[in-house]
Amino acid sequence: MDEDTQAYDATLESIKGDIYDLTGVSIMQDADTYKSTYDVLKDISEVWDKLTDKERAGTLEALFGKRQANVCLCV
């Protein structure tokens, strides 16, 4: 739900699909519960070395956005 409008926001659904398509990692613990950020990043770290450069870039952009993806690489 969008905090301002209280309307359904499909952004998270899109991110969920993008992350899974790029990495094979689900951000869902079960049908109704999202994993913690720590668990999602931990799971992604386990497959990171197997991803192509394009998949890595797409994953960072999906997780952090276009501008913040570059910041994440510096950490």
C-alpha cells in the first residue's frame, strides 16, 4: 500500500519478480511474509559470483534504485 494514497502500489510486486528473475532468490518467506533485508541480501550473496555483469547491475538497480546502486558498489 502506498503510504500517501493508501492505494495498492505494484512496485514491490515488480521488484519481487525482478529480483527472482535476475538471481533466482525469492524475497518471500512464505505466501504472506517478506524475508528480512538481511536474509534477502545474504541469499543474494550466495549466488552473486554466478551472476553476469548485467544480472548484477539489474539486481542492484532493483534493490537500491538507479542512483543508489552506484553507492552500494562502493561499500
